[in-house]
Amino acid sequence: TDIVRMVLMQVARASSVVELHLHQPAAFTDVSEMPAVNRLARWQMKSADNILTLLGMDMKIEDRVSRRLLELLDGTRTRADIIRDMTVFIETADGIEGRKGLIRSLPEWIDESLRNLARIGVFEA
């Protein structure tokens, strides 16, 4: 694979088809005290099941619980607020299976989700 990568890089450099640029995206890859999903992703969530991260990745929102988490990440809530609001959502929303188990593991799931979202560039800088 290294040979293929080297050949592709040589072809890219020698042609005008591909232009390589160094750019530091305006994505925040750490979890802040009050995480905020970038504005483009919040806008895309209104009408689509996919969002584009600030690192250029296309991310599919798989379920209602994940979508609700993303909706709550607007920069106005702490981790404790997010856990509280997600618990209320899980307890009251129709069609969510395994409520008790999900609520029991919610703090760990939220922490893991926040780390993963930060890693792929979903949060504003």
C-alpha cells in the first residue's frame, strides 16, 4: 500500500487535476464545558439524516436518541444538563426500546459520544 500511495502522490503532484493545500480547519477536536455542534450541522439536521463535519466527513445520524443529543449540543448546556435533558427525552419519547438500560449507561454513552464527535470535527472552534 505504501508503494501505491507513493505513486498516487507522484501522479497528483505532476498533474493539475489535484491541488494539495495545508489548512487548519476551524473545528474544535476537544470537548468543551458546553459543547456546541457547528452551525452547518445544526442547519443540516433540520431536513436531513446526514451532517457534514468541519473536517469534511459525512456523518449519518442513525437514531432518534443520537439526533436528540446533537440537538442539545448548542453550547448552552453542561455535561450534567445534557444528561438531565437526555434522561427526560428517553423517559418520555415514544418508540425508544430498552429505556432503563439506556438511562443506566447514559453518562458513559454521552462521554463516549462527545469524544467521538470531537474527534471527527463536529464541534465549533
